[in-house]
Amino acid sequence: MISGSYQMTGCDLTLVSIPERKSLLLKGTATHGIGLPMTEHRKLVALQDAAGCHSPQLFKGVAGDLIARKIPSFLRLDRMASSVAPLALCASAVAIRENSKAFGRVSMAVAVNVSRFESVTMAPPDPILGVSEAFKADTSDAKLNLGVGAYRTEELQPYVLNVVRKAENLMLERGENKEYLPIEGLAAFNKVTADLLFGANNTVIQEGKVATVQSLSGTGSLRLAAAFIQRYFLDAKVLISSPTWGNHKNIFNDARVPWSEYRYYDPRTVGLDFDGMLADIKAAPDGSFVLLHGCAHNPTGIDPTPEQWNKLADIIQDKNHIPFFDVAYQGFASGSLDTDAYSVRLFVERGLELLVAQSYSKNLGLYAERIGAINVVCSSSDAAARVKSQLKRLARPMYSNPPVHGARIVANVVGDATLFNEWKQEMELMAGRIKNVRQRLFDYLSQKDKSGKDWSFILKQIGMFSFTGLNKAQSEHMTNKWHVYMTKDGRISLAGLSLSKCEYLADAIIDSFHNVG
Amino acid sequence: MWRGRSWAVGARSMSSWWSNVEPAPKDPILGVTEAYLADPSPDKVNVGVGAYRDDNGKPVVLECVREAERRIAGNLNMEYLPMGGSNKMIEESLKLAYGEDSEFIKDRRIAAVQSLSGTGACRLFADFQKRFLPDSQIYIPVPTWANHHNIWRDARVPQQTFHYYHPESRGLDFAALMEDIKNAPNGSFFLLHACAHNPTGVDPSEEQWREISHLFRVKNHFPFFDMAYQGFASGDPERDAKAIRIFLEDGHLIGCAQSYAKNMGLYGQRVGCLSILCEDEMQAVAVKSQLQQIARPMYSNPPVHGSLIVLIILSDPDLKSLWLKEVKVMADRIIGMRKALRENLEKLGSPLSWEHITNQSSYSLEKCKEDCGDGNVNVISEIGMFCYSGMTPEQVDRLTNEFHIYMTRNGRISMAGVTTGNVTYLANAIHEVTKST
């Protein structure tokens, strides 16, 4: 029995956090003790939060001894839960003497510097960017980067189009200001973009039935459209091709729009599974959104024929589906801007309302400027005005208004007859280089592969990419043995291939295809 | 191209898919400029949107920016930036906000990504907050920039408000502010304007910031700073970052949205930075990776042009020093216009008090208490681009309809749009509509 009252009037507490972030160290020194001999044990015990509640779920600790006045004792506490930071800690000290206890308590608000984002884990690396990084790290002379979806010259250098340089010089000379664009973007840009997609003489343009909003390239256009779908078509689903560009799924997931897949790629033929595609689109609930690649399907390079496009339009019309085109390669597929717009214009002619997400990243080489547009073709100009206003409303809390630089470049190139013609020529050159490379690759493959395998799919595919038909193990073999960098789904970017490397690549493909499981 | 099928099938499009899409209300801020542009009157004045104008009412491209653009022209290429944007530009941005020699930068404790100006930074943070702390809310000051509400709403983070502006004294309602901070559940998220509060122009004093920071420590709240006007408020970027530095000294793990729209005049380039101070480098890497995951399905990677301009200016000592001079010129012109507007209104004999318009930066809390004899009082001074006039929406409408003066209906005047050429006209018009108040 302790006679007299025990007071512990002072206890210095210091918080020392341990680098692993999993533990805290409490250093306690009893500074005052009244009526208690020095030999008594004083213990520094558990913690309570500011409200006086024990928080065993937050910290678990073993009581340490406060041996003597002014000699600090340490209490180590291991954090168990990480979701909420402890608020203020009260250290309690208990004096024990001959098995009886007197209890003194000292509170100290020790705000713990624990991050709220403790539980944030590392995001997985990007499946495409990771390829380029691995490529950079490779020291082999033979290495080849066929992962990148960015055009390269025959010398495998990035390419800034001449028309773009000219446009930028014009802009520099004019010294235009950098004021905010309106939320819907640069009017001149929106006009030329809609004209480019649909044809300036198209009825829907003449009658003001197209809502066009400048956005952050293809991704930004898709995201705005997805947000619009989520808000106005709460129960609708988007049908996407299997396979498709990886980011499509991320976009619809983040926008909380449900999606399902329709068959597209047939590995047996390395071609289009058209019957499967039609069947899946037919089986979907009426009024679904059907995401279609306008031309140069990514990642397969396999496009429907004009006849197949017509059949698709029939089915989509019957099912009252809404076509949603992703046009990232207009001009890049065939070399002709008009030819590549065939599918979109066909559906417009049928009188269908539809969406088109469009990008200038590849065809004007404006990748990093983030320039594109979302276009919604409506049945009336009134509907188009209303739709446009709602798209703006979705854009405002995302980024307020779009970046001006790329828009001005496009407006200057596409809106000027001379520059536009020059652009068409450069476009043909770029697409032409890809076609040549396809041909050369096919020639080597046919010539060198004695198995009789039909490699003609390489010629039938179109655009920047080719689906080689190589599986994951074979694709990895391409990298590990041949230093050819590509994505694991067997996709190669022909934009990163030069004529001089075609033979090497053919050897690598033949070896991987035949000698690996 | 008629096919052998009933056109009635295609006639589905006659009753449009978009029939339930209503016209969206005009944006309260950007809609003002639209209306202004449409007005043919030669007397029209635009004091709506917060974009700087010179004394001739013209937009300004800073010399340092022009020089940076000359260096960029004929440049390399336009390859995609990484998802998180330009790392070099980010580092320069962090130095501005956190301090040139900040230990946090050295220790790599800051997760930061290039963002689409201030809006994009706030939105990324709001989405991040929703994803990792789905039960959290955001406390937003009253009033605030209108788009703040849109941003956190579209990110689906529930909002609460806290007292900020004291209309009667045209100053900060400090007592109510502190009360709200105290009453919020521990660990709440608060949106704070680092300097030059938009729309009121009223900032806490240094002493008040210290008290706020201390209370935040006790309550363990999360401070998120929206800093859209660094350099623009006082003319000195270091001084404008004072609030943030106070919080950092006190050990807070802050979040910060920065914008170069105003202070570098890069409005349409959409360049800014979102940063979150973490416990250590490992956590910062994880947080950055997650911010990138949010950016990727929104726009993949940010635009390059503006970030190049920022990088060139901030990393070249001569250009940076030119920039600092030009920012001071802009800030000084605004301060001058504030004085002019106030003098004009007082000369006209306005019944209202317009003292709040001018920036009395040396006006301390103590002096204010002394003057007003009120322990609870607010610092009466305004700073930055905006002036909260206290006019009602009806009075604002009169200004627009009768005088062709365009501003947002909350009575916010963008001082950047005031010139020696229009200040008298503006003062007269304001006096006209308020004199019978």
C-alpha cells in the first residue's frame, strides 16, 4: 500500500518514428514523482487517444520501465492498423510498489506525423512503356524497339512533319497570345477537324448537326465521351473488341461505364472473326454503344472490308446500337485521309447518330501536344448544341479548357490549302514507308521460312501495327534471344522498323514461331 | 445510297438518342467572357475572368515566355511525355513551392506530377482522395472559386463548407474559421487558398496562418493548398508561399496544386503541378505511380509545350530573374489599380466602405485589433487579382445591362481588367448602382 498520494507530474515524451514506418518509439522520462522513493518501478504503458480510449488496434506495445528519474526509458510500439493516423497520444505511467499500484497519468498531445496515404501501394508498370524502358537498358547493337506506337523514319528517328515546323514558325512570327481557349476549344480547330472526318460538304456539317469539342487527344476524347455516357445512359454498356488498345478498358473503368467484349481477332487465321463479331454485337442488349476502330485497328492491324462494314451497319441499325468510333490513324492506314474515313462516313450516311473520338497524335506527329476532338453526330442542330454544352460541363471540372498550342498547329495546317496539300503528301510518305516495310518483311519471311506457313496476313493488315500471331512465350523469346522489343500479345509496331532490319526481324520471327512452344 | 430496307428503321434517329440531354447552364465565370465578346458596345469592360491585361486592356505575353519559345522553336520532337509529365519541370515547380533548398526535395519525399494547370491538379487530387480514402470529405471555404465545387463533385467526394469571408467587415471571419476547423472530425481534408484568395482577395495574416497550422496539428487535418497566384499576389513568389512554408515547418504532410496560368501568363497552355508530401521516398514513389494511373485514362500524358516554356524559364538564371521582374510589374499594376479604384469611389462620395480594396500588406492582426477594438476582428485588406465588391447579383446585372461592364454575379471584380483608361468609368458605374445602398 502506498501511503500518501502519488503524483507523477511530469513525463517527457518524445516521439521518434522508425524508418520502416511500422513502429513508433516513445521515450519517457519521469521528471517528478512526489512521495515515492526512487527505487519504485514506474512503468510507461500503453497509449490512449485524445478521447481517452485505448487504441489497441492502432498500437501494440510492451510496457517499458521508467527506472529512475531523468533516465529515459523507451517504449516501442508496433503499428498494426494503418488506415487512420492516431490523433493524440496519452502516455500513462503506473507506479508499482510491492504488487500494489498507484496510478498516475500524464497526457501529452503528440501529433503523430503519419501520412494519410500509408496504404497506397505501388501501381503496376505500364505494359507498353515498360517495353521502351527495357529497350533503353539493353546494350546489344542488334536491339530493335517495336513496342512504341510512334512513327520513326528509316533511320529510326522521331519525325517532326515539315508542315508542322512551318506552322510553328508562322505562329512564332505572329506572336499570338496565350489566352484561355473556350471550354470547347479553338473554333477554327473544331471546324477543320469535323470537316476532315466527315467531309466539308457532308449534310451533317452543313446542317450543324455535329457537336465537336477539342480534347486531350484520343484518350481525352474517349474519356469525355465515356463520362457523357455514364451521365446520360446510366444502364448502357460499351462493347469493345477483343483485343483492343489497353487504355480503352482503363478509361471506361475510371468513368464507371460497364463494358463487355465482342470477338474480333481470330488466331487461327490471324484475321478477323467476322461471324463472331456479328454474333456478339447482335447478342448485346439493344442500345449498347459499340466501340469500333475507324481504321488501322490497334493492336491487330486487321480492318473489316467495305462489305463487312456495311453488314455491321445493318446489324447496328437493327439493334439500335450507337456506333462509337475511335479514329486515331486517319491517313495513316491507307495513306489517304478520305479513304480512311470510309467507315465513319458510311455510318453517317445511314442516318445514324454516333460518336467519334479523334486524335492528331500520329497523323500530324503531334503526340505530346495532346490534340484531338470528340465529335457527336446528332439528328438535329438543337440536339448538337445541347450535347456540346453538356460535354463542356464535363470538361470544366477535369481541366477547364484544352491546351492551345496543338490546336493552333492543326488549324494552321489543315485550314490552309497549301499546307494541307503538303500534309497529304507527307502522310502518303509515312504510310508508304510502312507499306514498304510490310512488303519487305513479308518477302523475307516467305523466302526464308521453309515450312510453307502463310505469312500474307502481314500484307493484309493495315496501319502501324501488326499482330504476328506469336504467343507470350514466343514474344519473350524475341526479346531474350533476339533483342527485339515488342508487347507480349505478339504485336509489333512497324513504325519502328526500317527496311534494313527486315531480314533480321524475319529470322527472329521464324525462329521464335517454330522453335518455341 | 438507298438499300432495300425500310427507312423507318433508321428513323429511330428522328427521336434522338440525346432527347433527354438538357442544355447545360452557362459556366458562371467563362460564360461572362462569352457574353462580353458578343457585346458590340465600344464602352464595354471585362472584369470577369481572371486573366491579366496590361494598361491598354491587352493580353500580355511575358518577354521571358517569348524568349523561351524562340529557344523551343525548330525543336527536337514531340514525343510523348511520361504519364507524370516532365520531371525537370516538376523539380523546378517544387523548388518554387517548397523552397529552393527544401530538404523534402532532397530527400525525395514529394510525389509530384505535371498537371493540366490548377484545375487538373485539383482534379487529380480529388480522384486520388476518392480512390484511397473513399470515406473522406473535403472542406471548402465559403466562398471559393466556383469550379472547386464542380471538381470534387465530379470526383464524387462529399463536400462540407467552412466559414471564411466576413461580409460585414469585408474581411476574414477568423473566429468562425477556427471554430469550424475545431469542430470538423479529426483528420478531415481542408482546401486552402495559399495566397490571393479567389474570389475575395482576403488572406489570413502570417500570425493567423500560424494559428491555423497549429490547430490543424492538434486536429490532424490534411491541408490541401490551391496555389494559383504565386508571385502574383505580393509580387514576390517566396512571400506568397509563406503559408505553405509555415505548414511545412510545423510538420504537416501537405498537398499542393500549382498553376502557371497567371504568374507566367500561360493560361491556354494548361501547365501546372500537383504535389503530395509523403513520409519518405518509398511512399512518394508509390503515390506518384498511383497519380499516374489516374491521369492515364483521363488524358494519357500532359501537353509538352507549356512545360518546356516553364522549364526553360525556371532553369535559366537570367530568364528566371527576368520572370521575377515581370511578375512584379504585373502585381504592381494591380496594386496601383486597386488604389485608383478606391480613390475614385471615395471621391464620388460612395456611402460604402471601399478600404478593403487596397492591399495593406503591413496591416497586422494586432494593429487591426487595436484599430477596431475587437478581439475577433478580421484583417481588412485584399490581395491578388480579385476584389469582392459586395455588390448583389441585381446590382451586377445593372452594371452589365446599363453600363456594359462584365463580371461574375457574385460581385467579384477582376482587377486585372481595370486600366487607367476605364477605372473612372468603372467607378462611376459602381457608384451609380450602389449609391442608394
